[in-house]
Amino acid sequence: MTFVKDIIRLRDSIGSVYIPGPDVPGKITHMRGDPAFAPHVYATEIGSKKAVEVRGIWDVKNDFMAGPFLTYIIDDAANDRKLVLEGFTYAPATNKRDDMFQLEAILKTVSFL
């Protein structure tokens, strides 16, 4: 499996358990990565730690909701773990550019003690 497919699988498994969609009779709804678009992945640093930045589109399975997301997967080698920070925007019929800049600024303020 490729790194991008692993990221999609991880995000979708979390969304299916912890981020339900609206109650729609006879349908299972939950947040997932939009299957029509592969996310963009970039190497970066967050809080002086190696990380990857993932940008893409999320949607709700069996519903019409969707929007952009930003994820940072941070390699915390000192504690033998990966930390995942995510932000999502849902603002129908509006420009989401400023919202994504704000999410990016918030997520990049993470600090490690």
C-alpha cells in the first residue's frame, strides 16, 4: 500500500467511528475522505519535529456535506508515536480560503514540552 492510501485508510477509519453524519433513515453516514480526489501530501516541520501535511476534501458518506481539510501527522520519535492534528471546514456557498488559513495558523501553533 502507498503512503497516501495509508493516510486515507487511517482518516476514514477514524471518521467512521468518531465523526457521524446526520441521521438519514436507512443510510449509514459518516465523514470520510472524498473518494473522487486524492489528497496532497507534503513534507514539513511542526514544532521542530518532522511531519507531513495532508490537504484534501472530506465528504459525508450517503449525504451532501463536504469541504476542505488540513491534517498534520507529526513524528514524535522521542515518545515513539505519531501525533495527528486535523482541521475541517464546512461553509456551504462561501469562500473557504480564509478559514483554511486560520486552521493552518492554529494547527501550526502546537508546541511540545
